[in-house]
Amino acid sequence: MYIYNYRAFDLYQKPVISLAILGDEKADWKPESYNYSLGGCEVSLKFPVVKLLSYEEKWSELEESNNPFAIVIMAHLKTKATRGKPGEREKWKWILIRGLYNGGLDKNQIVRLLGIIDTMMKLPKKSQESLENKIKSFEEETKMPLLTSIELKGIETGKEIGTLEKAHDYVKLVLKTRLGDIPETIAKEVDTISVLPILDELLKLAIKVDCFEDFHQSLLKLSPKKFESNKSDKS
């Protein structure tokens, strides 16, 4: 946190706000400062903290919010709460997806948020098929055909079938939601990747990493050559 703060200040020569968004399950862990002292010199950084776990008690506020990030937080909380409970996860996944339709969002926003929800809330094949049938029936009943058959197929495979630009956006949206503003170097490196399997891996990483440094290290390890060699081995 301190490193990103002083690097941003050094780069832009403007005051910097650091905000910590914690997605862990430790209710009593909430670091709010960083400091050290050496030889009479002291360095200290105090920063505001958002603990996603605390929103379990503010669920009604999330439901009423028009902020798309509220959906991401709800998906995060229900992913943790339904671990090992596929029936419960399917129920909540459907509730969240249905909320997208009724939230006044446009198609692009719905599809992007749907991709994030689907990546977080993985389901067994039968449960996923059941969910897709609910989506189709809902669209027919409400005459809201926002998702094409190709997009629904993307749900089944855990991917949104579309342009690379959308895949880039998914990765960056999750990173920004969980970790804050994305360093320009990382954003540029994500945008240069044109291999969908690598972007899939980066999306999974974005959901679980604790800091940008860890994400960047993993990003450097994931190269197109690695995936090409894997394909060659299988063939």
C-alpha cells in the first residue's frame, strides 16, 4: 500500500489517496496503517479500509444500490457463503442475475457483470443448465431478450464469448473493484494480451489476489508461448 502510494505521488506529483478493499474472511483483521522507523526517522501511512465482509450486515443497502459494484460485492459474499452448497449457490446466482435485468442497466453492463458473477459463482454442469433454462424462461416471459444464444453458451463454458476488448475489461473491472485504481503499467500489459485462455487465467487471478504486485508477478509468468507449448504437447 505504501509503495503504490509513494510511487503514484512520485509519478504524478499530486496528493494520493490509498484505499484498502479487503475480501478475506477474517472478521478481526483490518489493517489501517503502515509505518516503520529507523535511526530517528519515521514513516507512516494511515488509510481508509473497506471490509467486504462487513456488508453482510448491510445486504439491504446493496440490493437498493444503483452502483454496479454492489452486485460484485453481493456475488463475492454469496460465493463464500455457498461454498460446498451447489443448490444454495444456484439460488443466489439466479437472484443476482435476475437483479441485473431489473436494475436499469444497459445490455453491455449486464453482460459484463454477468461474466463476473459467472466466474465467481461456479456451478456443477446440471445446476448451470438449470440456471440457463431459468434465464431463457425469464427472457421469454418478460420479453427482455438481452442475452443471445452465443452469450448463454458463454455462461456454460465460464466465459463471455465476445471481443478481446470485453475480456480485457472484465479483468480490469474485477481488479479495480477489489484492489482500487489499476497502475497504468498493469492496465497496458493486460490490454496487450490477445490470447483468450491467458485472459481467462488472469480473470481468475484478479478475483483472488491480495495485491497488484502478486497479480503482476503472475501476469509475467503467463505468456502466449506457455499456452502454445501446452497445445503442442496435447496434439
